[in-house]
Amino acid sequence: LALGFNLAAFFTGVPQFSFHSWIFMVTTAVGTYFGVKVVNTKWWRGKPALTKGSMNPVVTQHAQKRKIQPILGLIFACLYLAIIVYFFAAGKSLLGVACIAGALFGILIERGQICFTSAFRDLWVSGRAVMSKAIAVGMIISVVVTFFYIQNGSIALIKVAAPNTAIGGLLFGFGIVLAGGCETGMM
């Protein structure tokens, strides 16, 4: 309904001066506010079931998973590196650069815990604005850089601002809070 999701709207639409992105951003903030109100209700949280635990530690399969996870990560990284090398060797350097940029962006998102909706959620839950301030600085830089690209002949991607943008933003913000995080954080 919103013609995209938060990263596309915020990091692409806002710097390109697309009004639909501003509508989406405001309605996502409103949606997260109402989502926080719902998840803070007794009905949503339910009644905790407390059980007495054992004093003896139980050995689980977590130790085995911890041993295999770095190996799987290394295999995946080697395969990804092989794909990048293939793209450069095949003369498809744009795809190779895109793979490198995608990996760097993914690492940045994961390590930085960047999530627009959690930034809004944190404002409503704890009053913490650290991520909101960081996102605002990132968007300011992005707007300035994009402005120069547009001035040099790049075409801006402007989407239609309609009621569906507001409805989609509300549902997105609300749903993300109910789900406990965004797709970036979960992946």
C-alpha cells in the first residue's frame, strides 16, 4: 500500500524530495506509537508462567551449534567472495560492485542495529532518541549528496502520494512493533 518499505522511503524517497516518503515517515511514527500502546497492555503480554528451575546445568545442543556456526559463516563468505570474483572476471563489474556494496550495507545495518521503526518505538517506550538522532544526521547527509546528484542530471524517483501511503505507513509501523522488530533486524 505504501509503495515500498522504510529503507526505500527514508533513504531513497526523502533525499529525492518525494512527498510520499514524508507521509510514510510520519504515519509510520504514528503507527509505532499505537503499536507500543497495544504491546504494553496486559492482554498482549499475557500472564507469565513461572516454574521452578533446576540448580543443575543442563547440557544442550547449543554448544554444537556454536561450533558449526562459524564454519557455515566461513563457507558462505567464501561462496559470496567467489560470486564477486566471478562477476569481475566475467566483465560484469557493476554487479561485483553491487555485491560489495550490499555486503557492506548489510554489515552496517546489522552491526549498527539501524532500524527506523525501532528508533520511533524507542522514543515512545523509553524516550531514548539516540537512534533517531543518528538517522536524522544520516538523512541530512543523504539529502545533500542526493541534491548534488540531481543537479548533475540524475533523475529523482518520485512516487505518488495518496491515501494508500498513509494507510500503509500506519499499518507498517503498527505491525513492526507487534512483530518485535523490522525485517532488517530479524534477518
